[in-house]
Amino acid sequence: MKFVIPVIIIIGFTFSCGESSEENQKPASSIDSSIIFGSEDYQFPPLSPPAKEQAVHWGVLEDFLSEAKNLNGSNYQDLRNRSELLKQYSDSLTKNIPDTLDTKPINSRLLVLKTRSALLFQAAHLPSIDSSKVQNSMDELNLAVTNLIVQLNEKFQKDNIDFLRKEDEQNELKNQQRYKDSILNLELQDKKNKKV
């Protein structure tokens, strides 16, 4: 009899603790679907036409940008799923850089993007929801994506300027050569005319 009462108390205490932990988990799942992260109308800068053309050849970039855009305005469960995809895409981005884009500025932006994707994944997969940490990670990821797009656009803009400058230099050299040739021809004609 002495042992029955403590055993009943322990069993009752065990069941009451189990119920309270289940009660604590139920509100978390209702919070999951009610909290929206990011801004639904957040817009990344557009890719310039040459950058878009390169993105078509670098397919994982298109996938990444699409997921990053869809990530804004998503609930907690969607965020968890999309953050996992973003992490995978960012790993692929850093491993499969096209030769034309394999520059230090772009590599550094991709490294930041990979880090921000991993931090968002980590924040989204914590056992308890820290909405401010998740939102901060979202904001940082959006900034990293924006910086990558800006860098890609600047790369192609710089390449275009360099191409035009080189073309202008070649045209100037051709014009100088034509001028020298015409002067030489005039001098040769002058010599012929003097001989006659």
C-alpha cells in the first residue's frame, strides 16, 4: 500500500507531463501557417538582356531566382521547404559557374548567397520558431540575391563597354593607318609627277 500511492502519483505526473508537451506543440503548428515571412510584393532588380541570356544557359540560376522570389510571402512550412531547395541550388551555383562569369566579384557574391541560404535553412529548421531570426535571415538573403543580380548586370555592362572601347580603338587605328597610307600614296604620286 505504501508503494501504490507513489506509483500512482508518478504515473499521473508522467501522463500530465506528456499532455502538456502535446499542448505546447499544437500552438506551434497553428503559428506555422499564420506567420508570413518576407514581403509578397518584394521585387528583385531585373536581369539585363545579356544576363538573362546567360541565366538560360546556367539553368540553376533561373531555378534559384524563381525559388527566392516565391520564398517571399510564404508561411513557415513553405519557408522550411523552400529554404532547403535554396540551399541545394546555392550549392550548385557555386560549383557550376560558367567560364564567362567566373570572376572574383561574382564568386564572392555567390559565396555570400550560399552562406545566407544556409543560415536561412538553419533558422527555419530550429526546434522552436524564432520569427525575428527567420525574418532577419530572409532579409539578408534578399539582399544577397539583389547584390548578385546587380553584380551580374554590372559584369555584362562592363564587358559591353570594354568591347565598344576595343572596337573604337581598332577603328581609330584603321583610320590612322588609312591616313598614313593616303599620305604615303600622295608622296609617291608627287615623286612620280616630279620625275615626269
